[in-house]
Amino acid sequence: MILIGDRINSRIGEVKRAIKRRDDAYIHNLAKRQAKKCDYLDLFAEEKSDMLWLIEIVDAVDADAELCIDTTDVDILESALSACRGEVMINSISGEEKRLSEFLQLIKDYNASCIALCMDERGIPATAEERAKVCKKVLERCVEKGIEDVYFDPLVMPISINEKNGMTTLKTLEILKSMSVKTTSGLTNISYGLPCPSNVEVAFLALAFRYSDSMILNPLDEAIIEMIRACEAVIGRDRFCRGYLRAYRKV
């Protein structure tokens, strides 16, 4: 499974403060800790100067994890892509015509992989079937551009807001996999506003795993990482449980 670490995000209080004071050491350490367990590090900042500073710091980390640029601003995206070294993922496109027209050419030009949200100008569809229709539209546009490496995000909504949100997301994932597309999900969204969020995230992860190719998550939560190891073994993605055994031999 492709893991995308979500901790370098200016919406998180301590990260926002670190960006404001240009605390190189804090961001470098946070990136290094995540990179040990992730394939990509998601970077979110609302200002272009902040995003470019984050890229400079995280790029200096001696790790195998690549960068995932998280923005809806085409100007920030273009500048960020120019500053990145190596492979890069873009988070995210959607069914909104403006974002599609602005982002797809950049994705093609930089040979980037990307995440596509199952939403459009109307917002987030209420049903799994409607979200899948948006996915189909985005997929067709990506195919027209020759963009193949796309992960579709069904949009995880908090169960604290509506108890049906979890099942709607799971049904969307099931439909998306029946369409033979790759999927990802923002795991921490499911637990928003609830105590012991890790418990809720572990439960959702176990239910969603068979339909998932990737997860955007907090890789510093060991319970999440342990559940991923166990799920990979249970559904046959870990030959002879070698990954599972290797992890626990180190303990």
C-alpha cells in the first residue's frame, strides 16, 4: 500500500507556528520521522512562500519518501513543481472544470502522479453512485491527456457529523475498485471531533483496506501502522507474512 504522511500541514497548530517562525529543525525532524514509514510526504501551506520553504526543508531530508504537493492554487502548484526534485504527486484535482483545465496540463508536463477528489462544482455528492460519476468524468479527462497514475479519493467525511458517512465512503470505494481505478483516502477525516480518534481510524482502515491502494494518514500513529501490516497479511498482499514478521522481529 502507498502511504502518504499528512503531518506537514499548516492547518495543524504546531506546524503553522513552525512555518511562521521558519523553524527548520522542527519541520526537518517531522519530515524525517514520517519518511521512515511513508512513500510520500504531503505538504500543505496556504502561501506560496511557505510552500517553497517547506519543499526546501523537506527535500534536504535524506530519505526515500517523495513529495506530495497539496494545493488548490495553480500558481502555488506551478511554483512548487518547479522547485521539486525527483518524483512528485499532486493533491488534488477534482471534477471542477476550472481545476481540471488548470491542473491537468501541469500534471502532464511534470509527469506527476495525482489524487482526484470525487467532487465537482456542486460540492461533495451525497451518494456513492454520484461520487463515482464524478470519478468517471475525471478519469475520461485524464485519459484524454495521457495521464495514467491517478488515485481517486472518495472523500471521507466525519462520522461525528453524520453516522452514515463511513458507509457512504466504503460503498464509494467498492464502486471505484469495480471500475478498476486506484484509490486513496484521507484517514484522519473519519474521526474528526471524536475522542480516541485512533480507534475510529483503525476500524475504518480495516473495513476499507481491501478496496484501497493508498492511504493519507498519520504515520506516527503506531496503531495505524500495525493495522496496515496485519491487513496486508490477512488479504494476501504480504507473501508468507514476510513484512509482518520482519516488522516484529525488530521489536
